Amino acid sequence: MKYASLLKIVPPFLLILALLPSTLVQTGCANIIPPTGGPRDSLPPKLVSVNPRDSARNFNGKKIVLEFNEFVQIDNIQENLLVSPVPKINPIVDSKLRTVTVTVKDTLQPNTTYTIDFGNAIKDVNEGNILKNFTYLFTTGNNLDSLSLTGKVIIAETGKTDSTLIVMLHRNGDDSAVIKEKPRYVARVDNKGNYTFKNLPADSFSLYALKDEGGQRRYLSNSQLFAFADARVIPGLSPKPITLYAYTEKDTATAKPKSNKPAPPQAARPANSKKTDKPVHLQVETNLTSNDLDLLSQLELRFGTPLKTFDSTKLILASDKNEPLTNYRFIRDTSNKKVTISYAWTENTPYKLIIDKGFATDTADHDIGKNDTISFRTKKQSDYGLIRLRLINLDIKKNPVLQFVVGDQVKYAYPMSGKEFNAKLFQPGEYDLRILYDDNKNGIWDAGSFFGHHQQPEKVLPISRKLTVKANWDNIVDITL
């Protein structure tokens, strides 16, 4: 009765809509979401089987077949592959579907343990996931060699590490072997500078590290990063890690003299510096920056060619009112390409350098072409910061030199006679700090010399904390070494 009465009032189609589930009558457009296809594959390939088995004894075959759980590919095999002992001919490595095949091309030596380190060469096809540092091991004898050797390689000049270096073991103890011969064993250096040799025999080796150029595994030039151990090493009898200090040989003739004053700023040509483009004139630059002279340096005149003559009477240092000053002096460097005007500068003060065109000539008898005047001003003391560093645990017996580094260049260097460093005026900026242990007390880092000398490079300790010097600010910092 109730339904019959309701039908008289409400049309049938409206009643049907009211009785339907609410999810079927909601307004708006539906969002069509395609299937996601599952989570992204982030796992590297997994070894399923290998023939011959890993760590096989009495190996005498020519092929090694590795099967994985998914399709794999080989990437940069010549760059990644390390075989130890180092063969005369590297094996050929191919991939097909789920299989990697290694074909041995060299004659295997009897009673020898071999390792094939694939590095990062094996990856899956779909996502490129790398099977990192995968290694296969076998021996041509009855027993596997099991000795190891570990250590670290540090760049001597900076105290940093370089993961592109390799470490090598040579049986031949002659110095020339590192040039003429490939090593017996090779290990990689990781991003922390560490290296590890495994499965070594009981033998004596010379230990080296170098930047491998072109995969030659040899020392090719003195521009290569190179390191050497002081004595022969014997795996198993050298339980402590062995640290090597890498260096490149440098021309000692270009070394700068020791100074306890900050180095001058980078050369910058001011607006009124007269550097002519005409080759018939003597080219001159200064060390002024935007016509400002750093209070921590002296005024420098720098020449494009060596000077033949120099007449200091034709250079006059004066006030901004052209009043000649006294008690300044000129210093010529040994290259005859720089003259320094030394004076007790007053802060925030204008000066003029009045130049007669005949004050200097170069070896071709060129002068600057015309009389000139360089106007400049010294910086204010408030442009600098005060710094006070307390270096806790600093070993004074090692002749430490405190280095302030910008980028990769040593900006300032101070030999330390105590554990505190104080400077009333210091250039603002952000600095990396290092401690150079200056063996020969010449104030600069000295490279090593291997051939005929076996002289290790001087060592540098990097300080992890950066120093930010603010202008017109007392920058006081404690650093624990």
C-alpha cells in the first residue's frame, strides 16, 4: 500500500535513481589511472651459476661462463677489468642475454691464484643497475693464495684522496721496473683512498701507486701522480695498513721564497694601468685591484718582457697633491720582470706614482711610450678582519706551516713557532686550512724524488673545518688537530 501511494506521487524513474547506490550516481568525470606496472627494479643482477665454479682448483680451461637471473650487458670493460696477476693479453669478455663469457687468451702460470675483478662493468639491461666490484677467483694449483695487503693513498700536497689512482705490486725490485714492466698485481683505490690486495702469495714486492694513463700500468712521465713505499713489502708480514703519499715532480727553480707575510692578491689590471697593445712599447701592469692597494702587500710594477735598463730617479711616489714622498725604495726581482715599491703605507690614503717614459727599457730598447701617472688609494683597516686561531695538538717539532687555501691554490702561508696564529689585518673570505709539515723549512711544499733518491714528498694535513673571515670582525676559532 505504501509503495502504491508513493508511485502516485513520485515518477518511477526518480524512484529507481533514489534506490541506486550513491557511488553510481555521483556527478563529475571519472579519473582513469593506467596500471603502474609494479615498482621500479633497483636491484643489480644476481649470479645464478658459474662454470667452472668460483674458487676452482687446478683450473686449466679457456672459458668461464657466468649466468645471471636477468638480461645483462657489459660496459667499459677495458676501463673496469682488473686481472691479477696482470696478463700479457687481457681476456675477452662478452655478454649475451643472461650470460657473461670470459675467454682466456693468455698462457696461465702453474700454481698461481688468479682474480678477475669486473669493477662496475656488469649491469642489467632494463634499468642499468650495476653489480659493483664483482670478482671471480680460481687457481691453477691445488691451493688458493690467501694473503692480503691493505693501505691508503693520499695526495701529499693537499692531504686529499683520488679514486682514479691504482696501486701496484712489482716483483722486480729495480727502480726502472715501474717504467719498463707491467706490475704483477693491481688494486683499485676507493673514494676514501683505501686499497686492498687479496689472494696474494708469500712473496716480496715493491709497492707503488700512480695515475694510470691509457691503461699502461706504468710510470710514463714526471707529470703523473706517483707514490712509492720506502721498503719492499711482504704480505702477511706487513699487518699494518701502508700509507702511500702521491705527488708530481715540480721544477724547483720556480719555487717561491719563504715568507711569513700573506702573498699578494692576484694580479688585476686597473683602469688607469697603461698596458699598450702595441708591441713597440714596454708593457706594464700593477697589482692594484680597482685602483686599491692591499695594505698587506707593496705596490708592484710587472713587465711583459725583461728589463734592460731601470732608472729609479724617473719614478716618483707622491701624495694626491703631487707632493713627493721619501723613505720608499725599489726592489727588482731576479727575472727583471718585476719592480716592487716598498713603503710604510697609511690606510685609506690616496697616492700617485709619477712615471717618466724613460724610467725603463726592455731588452729590445722599448719604453712605455709616454709619461704617465698611476693614482691609487690604500684600503681601510675596516676592510679586513682580525683572526685568532688556536691549533690544539699542533706538533711544533714537525716545522708546521699554516696554509690558507682558496680553491686549490695556497693563498697565504705562515710558518708556526707556537700553537696560536694571530693577525690584526686579514683578507675577508672563505678559506680551507691545511698544515704543511715542512721538512726542509723553506716555507713551501716540496715534491718527492724517486729515481736515484727515494725521497718522499712533504706531507700536508687538511683541516676539515672551513674558516670564514668577516671584515671588521674578530674571528676567534679553536681547531683540534
